[in-house]
Amino acid sequence: LERALGGTVLTETWLLAALWLGLALVATLLSIWLRVATALSEIVVGTVAQLIIGATLGTALLHTEDSWIKFLSGTGAIVLTFLAGAELDPVVFRTQWKEATLIGVVGFVAPFFGCTVVAYWVLHWDVRASWLAGVAMSTTSVAVVYAVMLEFGLNVTKYGKTILAACFINDLLTVLALGFIFSPFTWKTGAFFGGASTVFVALPFITPRFFKRYGGRPSELEAKFLLLVLFGLGGLATWSGSEAVLPAYLVGMVLAGTVGKDHALIRRLRTLTFGLLTPFYFIRAGSLVSLPALVAAPLGFVALLLGKMLSKCIGVYPATKVFRAPTQEAIYTTLLMSTGLTFGTISALFGLAHGVITRAQYSAVVAAVVASAVVPTLIANAFFLPRHLLKSSNESEPAASTASSGVAARRVS
Amino acid sequence: VIRNILVGYDASEAAARALAFAVGLARAFGSAVHVLAVVRPPKFSGMVETEAVIEQSRQHHHKVLRTVQSKYAHEPFKTHVHIAVGHPAETNRVLCRGSWNRSHRRGSSRAHAI
């Protein structure tokens, strides 16, 4: 097919881009029909497409290692991570930080060590691969937790706010672990730490003033400024041997109170991210999964998934009990915090790109990450939904109230 | 006497019939009509996707409810529109109960949901 396409490099590039966007479109349609996350659908489409295209037209047709595909893919991960960090609610975080930090730390530590042990002792992976598995499985899905909290009105309760803030802490620790565990720790690490810290302190002061003075024009100065910061810090991070999503998440968090509240800007960045960048990221992540390797050795996938769910139970459940959460509520919280998708995929891809894990190990980790995005939520909602919370939260605060404008909307936290 | 009528509305054919029924009752009793649309968060969403879906749904419902409100603007009864995020059945129940609690405190009859 490649020979038939022939022609100039540019022609080949446009046709290849069309192929990737075609796959992205198929994935989006599937996510609409099956009501699953677009990211999840893109990973699966990438895996299946690579298998089918590889078997029929040649394994290299998707050109996953082309520099421009890697660039779009990497930018997708960086901007998505930035947007995720910007969703943090600083006010809620400040009021619930003690409980959130305890649950968030335990939610990270338990699966991190639990899955590292599983990978090392049960799957007999080497030390670095085992650490990588621990990092990838330590994450939690803020999106899934947030959606469930919203659906049942728990986001307005103290309990819901604590859990949401804990998810941010959990993911922050995952990103920090990914950024530093595999870092060589040289003077470059110090330079990255110093440079990034300076930027994190300066950004909340500089950014709103800069945007107020020059922003709000068709030239999209805000997007250019943010991309400059993200690329600059990403470059500094990778130069020091760390990972570019680490500063991106932190930039999002420090700008959550300012840029994060600019809904129009966030909406424009989301269009760029979901419309162009993340399809390349998730399809590429999926295309690197080897289904034959997964089928040949399913133990890795199953062991990591069970390892994550069990270790989250061992860690998060007692932590919720410290705050005297009733049993059903505690189990529900634990299961919700066992979910995870994006940071797990990012960690796995980092490991594969840096030679920490093999293709077969990568496949097992990504499959476990994908399953962890669905299985715990299904179990939690089917058996452990704490209905007494619905009653108490809703009675104390009606779900909707009439606003002076005539349209009432319960603002999400 | 029916003071408040709550109608769950999602722009479907069934919802339109419920709204028409509520309007009929409101004309007869002089009740206020509360039209409620509920944005349901996606169950299996990805990072950043949840907020995007909710925001888009809000905009959609806002447009739909504005049409409803302008349609009944010249009626003698009052039409209030509401958008909430959550589980549709739970939100309807809770809003109705909230309305009942307020009415009960004033010593009047309870709100009715359709």
C-alpha cells in the first residue's frame, strides 16, 4: 500500500494523518455508541487497528515511530495532563487537605508497593519493570470518581470533596514517582527542580496579569503562552531524565485558581486536545499493545488488575475507616479509587519508550489499566452505592434551586 | 389547590406530553410550573472529558429550556426552568421534596411532580 501511495513525503504524511484521524473518528463513534470514555475507545481501536493492519498490510503502516506522530502524541499527553491539573478546586482542597492527603497518600502507596511486589514476585519481572508496574497501577481516575460523585450529588458533601481532593493527591504522587524514580539524579535533576519550582511560584502571579493586559484577542495569546510554558518545562524535564507530564500537571494545579476558571480558554484548549492531540496519543498507546503477547500470557494482566484492586482495598479502606466512614461508604470509596486510565497509560508508555519494560510487559500493564477503568466502577455501582448519603446530602442541600435569572444550576465543585 | 407542578423535561415526546398536561393543570389551578432538565454525568469518562460533557449538556438544556420558557411567557401562570446535574429520578424526587418542605412550612399543600 505504501508503494501504491508513493509520491512525495508530504503526500505520504497527509495520507497517514488521514488514516490516523479516520481511526480517531471510528473510536469516537464507538465511544458514543458504547458510552465509554473516548480515551478507552481510542486505545482499543489503536490495538485492533495495529493487529488488523499489521496482519494485512504490514506492521509499519501506522508509522508510530515517526517524529511528527510522536510530537502530536506527546503534546496530547502534556496538554491533557495540564487540563486535568487545572480542574483542581483550590478552595475545596484547602478546606479538606488533611483528610484528602491521608487518603491520597495511602491510595498511592498501597497499590504502588502492592503491584511492584506482584510484578516482582508473581510475574518475575526485573526490578525496574516492577517499579514501573507499581507506578502505572498506583493512579486513580479523577474523571470516573468525579462523574459518580456528580451523578449522586456527593460532590457537595464533605465526604465527596475529600475523596475528589484525595484523587488529585494520589495522581500527583503517581506523576512525581514517574518523574523521579527513573530519573538518574544528577545535577540536571537539581537544575530541573530549581527551574521548575521558580516557574511554579512565578506563574500564578505573572499569568493572570499578562492575560489581562494582552489576552482576549483573536491571536490566541493565552494558548501560545501556556504551550510555551508546557513545552519549555517539558523540555527541561526530559533533559534531566524525567517525564514531561510531571511539570504539566503541576502547572495545571498552580494555575487552577486563575486559568482554570477561564471557561472559554479551557474550552478552546479542550477542542485542540480532544480534536487533534489525544487521538494520536491514545491510538499510539493502543497500537503498541501486542494482543498475541497478551493472549499468550494473560497472567500478567490479571495479576496486575487484581493486585491493584486488592492493594487499594488494603490501603484505602482502613484510611476511610479512620474517618469513621460506614462500611458500605468505605468500600465504595475504595473501589472508586481503584479506577485509573490516563496516568497508567502515560506511565506504561514512558516505560516502553525508555526501555524499562518490554512490549509484552507494556501490553499487560495497559490491559490492566484499561480494565481498571471499568471493572471497579461496575462493582461499586452495582453493590456498594451508599444510598444513605444521597438522602442526607440532598436533604441538606436541594438539588436545584430557583435562581434570579430563572435558570438554576447546581455548580459543580 | 396545586401551587407548584414539577415537570422533568428532556425534550422527548413523552416529556412534551407531560409538559402539556402540566400546562393544562396550571391553567386550571393557577399553579406555577417548574420545568427541570437533568444533566447526567457520563459513567465511564476519561480525564477532562467529564467536565466537557457536562458543560455541553448544560448548554444544550439551557437552549431547550429557553424555548419552553418563551413559549409560555404570555400564560397567566409562572414558568420556572431549572437545570441540575445528577441522577434524573433522584433529582426530581429531591426537588419535589424540597418544594414540599417549603410549602409545608407555609402551611399550604404539597408540590406535585409529573
